Amino acid sequence: MWDPPRSSGGLPLTGFKIYRALNSTEFIYVPSTPNEVNSAIITFTDNSVTAGFIHSYRISAMNMLFEGI
């Protein structure tokens, strides 16, 4: 679960993108998450984790023009 950003760049939020890193490697976009199209969803359950590895996540908010970082 995460908190929405304090500012959306003056435009309404359209959704979030989720990125995952395995054992502190580079973050890779997790495609086809419902968060891409629904700004009301602020949780994510990752059903494709690999046991015995550390998974890290980054969440990026989107509006109709930009993706935040």
C-alpha cells in the first residue's frame, strides 16, 4: 500500500505504474497491473515473486501527460 503523491502536476491522477527489482538489481516495469488505469487502487499483490530472493518495488504516479519518478 502507498500514499498518492502530494502533487499531480496540476492534472488529475490517471493511475500508477509498478516497478520491481530482484536482489537489488535494476527496476523493471511490472506490466498489465490494474494500477495503470485506476488511480483509486493504492495496493498491489505480487503473485510472481521468487522464494528466497529479496524483491524491492517502486511506484510511479501518472497523469494524462507524464509519469512521475
